[in-house]
Amino acid sequence: MRRFLSALLCSTLLAAPVLAGGLGEMTEAERAAFREEVKAYLLANPEVIVEAMGVLQDREDSAAAARDLKTLADNHDAIYADAESWVGGNPDGDITVVEFMDYSCGYCRKAYSEVEELVKSDGNIRFVLKEFPILGDASVAASRFAIAVRQLHGDDAYKAAHDGLITLRGAPDEASLTRLAQDLKLDPAPILARMNSDEVTKVIAANHALANKLEISGTPTFVVDDTLVRGYVPLAGMRKIVAAERM
């Protein structure tokens, strides 16, 4: 706030028509008097500060949206057409929703059922999942397991593993991942052996590199066609975002 007020004061001083000769031609006393006038005006009319802050915020939001659009366009194929990412929903949907997620993220877990409902109830959304473990070793282990399952057993098995991991109680250690594989009627040994393979590591590294380009640092983060949505948004809000993208 102090920095903003200083900038506002400076711009007011520089723009003031009374200073036809410029600040350099004013005496120190005149400068001090004028500053006091500006200060008094702002204190008497604080709504001016609020209005100016609103204008500044609008400009910053517009600039950020423009940057996001360019970044999304520059990385289109990596975001929407990555062969290493699971695709669900309607493959021919008119809207694509991409989620960068972490199995240890509480908000990802909260969003899980709501995103499922969004995709199912809409019927025309193409849904892409990006494994983006950022919350420690447990996150990495869960993502490695899910990716290994997909590479060995395909998309249906991956989705079942994903559903199991996002609702898993406790840590994704060897014992719990073995039980999950068995519950999915899969042989645990090949999956556990593949988890630390280069093939799995490359998928995670690529998603982290993409997130860095998109300035994504938290989960969940969604890309809804041309809109970046950073953070959890309730189901009703996600529906509004999808509707706005269709306009």
C-alpha cells in the first residue's frame, strides 16, 4: 500500500497542471506545500485510491491473461496432445479440461469427485490428467505407480489406479501399492519394478518442465481450453468456466 501511495503521489505531482514550469522550478517550500495539498485531498477522498487500485489490478489481470494465452498457444501439443497423459471423458468433446494433480494434495482430493461429476454430467468434455507430484516422496511414489500401471496395462488400468490412489488412506508405500495392484487384479512385481525406470521418470520430468513454462507451482491447476485456473474451484464454478469457454 505504501509503495502504491508513493507512486500515486508522484504521478499526481508530475501530472498536475499547476506545475507548468516543472518540479525543478519549484522551491522546496512550494514542493512541500503542494505535497500537503495532495495528501489532504487523498485523505479527504480515499475512494480515489480504491478506484486507482482497481484500475491497476484490472491492467495487471489483463496482462496476465494475455501472457497465459500466449503460453498456452506456444505449448499447445504438450498440454492437449501428450501421448503420455491419460485422456478420458469424451475424446471428441468441444472443451478440453487438463488437470495438473498431486495425489498428496488435499485440494486435489477434494476436487476429484467434483471433476468426475463435471465430466460425466456435461458429456462433452475431453479430460486430460497430468501427473505433477510436488509434495514430497509420497507424491512421487504414487505418480510413479500410476504411470507404471498405464505403461504396462493401458488406460483403463491407469484410471482404476488413479481412482485408488486419490482415495488411498495412508502412505503409498510398497505394502499399500502391492495391495492396490492386487485389488486391481494386476501383478504387483512388474509394476513396482518399473516405477523407478527411465520411462516413468521421463513422464514426470516432462510434466514438471511443462508446468514451469506455464508458471504452475501448485495443485490442482486446470487448463480449460484457453483459460488457466490455478487452484481448487468448486463444481459450480468449474461449470461456469466451461460455459464461458463455449461462448
